Amino acid sequence: MSSDPQATERDDSALPTGRIASHLGVMAAIAAVMGLMVAGLAIPFVGAVGLGAKKVSDGMRNFPATLETNALAQKTVVLDRNGKQIASIFDENRVNVSLTQVSEVMRQAIVSIEDYRYYQHGALDLKGTLRALMTNKVSGGQVVQGGSSITQQTVKLTLLANAGSDPDKIREATDDTYDRKIRELRYAIALEETHSKDWILERYLNIAYFGDGVYGIQAAARHYFSKNAAKLDLREAALLAGLVKNPVGYAPTTYPDKATERRNVVLNRMAELHVITDSERDAAKAADLGLKIRKAKNGCVDTVAPFFCDFLLRFLLVD
């Protein structure tokens, strides 16, 4: 997926003052409703640790107005002169696809379980944040975040992708600090100012990790079910949507019982939101996982033309 396939870019990269004020108003509303103690947990920007609205506003303005949404790393495919695949090489097993190449039920499943109001709210989901406050905790000055919108998650994953193997940038993208929370929200607001909801969802589906060394929905569909993302059905979509929360802990190849339980949580949520009927939910829950694992080969070993493949790689890697 290119860095700009469906985006509607604006010439003025500065975030409008009114937009900042709007989101600061949301923060203030949460603080007012939940009280000062909860406000420290809440956004988690304002309140108990002495971060006032002015500091938040200054922080929002000091961070860059735009987020670099570079093209995501994906597999390189080596073909012979007849177009037949010889080998695939990758650091991240990913095949980028457009949102239209993802089945509707897969899109519904991921939105239902990760951010059911995604198309109704802005960068920050007030209701989701308030709901998450009930279980959030602050320990040793570190904030445990919950209720992140799909846009916020996309920002975090993009920052990690941009960090590459740089340990300082990785730490900056993952530290549980207030500066990081403010920076992520700043980027999330800007991302929604310059890109459509569909574009952000597309990027999220392509950047998310699904376990077993698989990145993105297309590679996940091929790996777990030997099919393209466009062909995923309800049972399969619910399993994959459940994986993004904890790709290791819910890994269907390692913990099938936990994967089944998580899949059923997604199905129940979809039925609760009336995305699917109760009978559709029950039929999907009664089915097994339906895995058809197809591991992607990586590199030149065990290919039909290993010497040619290796020669090509060496040639391409020459400075």
C-alpha cells in the first residue's frame, strides 16, 4: 500500500486551533465528569501529575503536524521470465491490499471488536475512553492505556514501523509516558484531518501483526486459511480480528482453546451490535477454527533455482 492511496491531503499542514480546542474540550469534559483523580488516569494527559491544559496545548503544538505514513515493508517476489514465482524474500511477511480487497465481514469484525464507533467519532473516542477508565490503573507514574481508537492504534504502529531497528526510536514509540500519549493524539488528530476513515482502516489492516510472523490481513488470510483476504468468511474473520489484541496469547496454532474463546468474544460482540444475527453467531461459534496453515517460504533455500536467486539478491544488494 502506498503512503497515499486514498488520502485527501491538505496544503495547510498546521492543525487548526479550533480542532485542538475541540479535543482539549473533550479532555476537560472527562476530567469534569470523572473527577481529578480519574483525569490523571483518563486521557491520560491532564490532572493529578500536574499536566495542565496549557501544557497539553503547548505539547500538541510542539509536535509535528503530520505523521510520515511511509509505504509498509512487504514481500519481494522473484519471478522467472514466464512470470512464475521462484522465491519470496521478506523481513516482514506482508502483502499490502486495498480496503476493497478485504471482505466486508472482515472489516466489520475488526471495527466491532476494536473500535465499534470508529466511523462516528474523531481521533479520540470519548465513550471508549470513559469506559476504559473503569479498569485503567496508574502504577509508579506509568499509565496503562485502554480504549484506544483504531486511528490511535494506527499511529502507534506507524511510529513503530518508522522506527525500524533504531532502539531509541523504538523506545520513544513505546514508552509509557505522557509525552508519548500527547504525541500520539496529536498525530491521530492530524491523520484524521488529512486522510479518510477508509484510508486509516486500510492502513491499520495492513500494518497490524497477526502472529506467527505474519503482518497485515492479506498475509494472515493466506497463512491461516490459505485464501485471500477478500474471501474470508465470518468464522475466519472473527478469529483474525481477535488476534490483534494479543497475537501470541491467542495464537491458534499454539493455543487453539484460547483462540476459540477469543473468536467467540468477537462473534458475541458482532451479534450484540447487530452486525450479524444470533443464528449466524451461533453457527460460527459451533464450527471449529478451520485452519489451513500455509507457511510462506522465505529466501533462496529450497527454491527451484537457488543459485540464480542468490545471485540476484547479491546483485540487488550491491551498493
